Amino acid sequence: MPSIQSALPPELADNVIRLYRECLRRAYYVGHQQHNTKLVVDMVRQQFKKNMHETDPVKIQKLKDDAARGLINHILHESERITGRKFSGSN
């Protein structure tokens, strides 16, 4: 099964630290809009921290894919909100 990370730039998808930083940037952005920045940022930090000692390459790939999926979903949501166009198949 191909990795969902291929939708992200390789310098982001291949580097866990950069992926973490981008997730935090999005968390700050979303948190600021929803007035719950600390909660959203803490959730992202907690997920990465919980899995920081993972050594299984398959599990690491799945975790990276999950993080990438979250970023892609947020990017699509923001694009839809800003442009008014629907990019997903949902109505």
C-alpha cells in the first residue's frame, strides 16, 4: 500500500522532526482560531511524545502517515474554506 506521505513534500514527509514542527504550526493556527491553542498544541505534543521511543519501522511509517493525513485534511479544509470550492467527495 502506498504511503499517504507522497502527497507532502519529501523534505517534510521523510523527516519526523519537520513533520512534528508542521503539525505544531497547524495546531497553533487551529488553536488560535478556536481559542483553545494550549489544548490543541498539547494534544499534538502528547501524540508525538507517546510514540517517541517506537522502533518498529512499520509502526513508525503508520504513525507518520497518520500525521501526514491530519496535515493534508487540514490543508484541504482550509483551502475549501478560503476558496469556497469543495475538494473532497463529501457534500
